[in-house]
Amino acid sequence: MTEIINQIFALDSKLKKENNDSGNRYLDRIYHEFEAMGFQIVIPIGQTYRNEMTDVEANILGDLNRKSKITKVLKPVIYQIENNETKLLQKGIVIVE
């Protein structure tokens, strides 16, 4: 399932990059269905990066400081929620500047 989520995320990113808003409604529905199936998809773009973050693998461009932010998400963080337990299925891959 993580590979399907990654492909949907890649398609979503491409459509946003091309300013193609016509598919956004459909992709929002797909993300909603993933959530209904117990998957939580986190796209941490814009968040301040900290070394303590265990759910992302970061490629750091430049010097790391307190103001370093996640500027690009190559793969989202994916959790599965089952029986009130949250399990990390995939670490996010991000670019930090």
C-alpha cells in the first residue's frame, strides 16, 4: 500500500508543480479514502527541522541551524493506525535548507 500512496503523492506533487488544479479534488478524495482505511499521510513541508525527528530522513543543504526548514518532500511519512496503535510504515524523505 505504501507504494500506491507514494505514486499518488508523486502525481499530486507533479500536478501542483504544473498548477493543474483540476485533479486536486480527486486526489483529496483519494487521500480521504486512505485515511478511512487507517493510513495517516504526513507531508511535513515548511516544518522546522530538528535532529531529533525520527520519522524523516533528511538531505541537508547548507548549514543546519535553528531556522532550517523542510523545503521539499520526496516521500511522505506514512503511518498505519490499527487497534488504537500507530505504526510507522515509511519514513519521509525530505530536503532541508
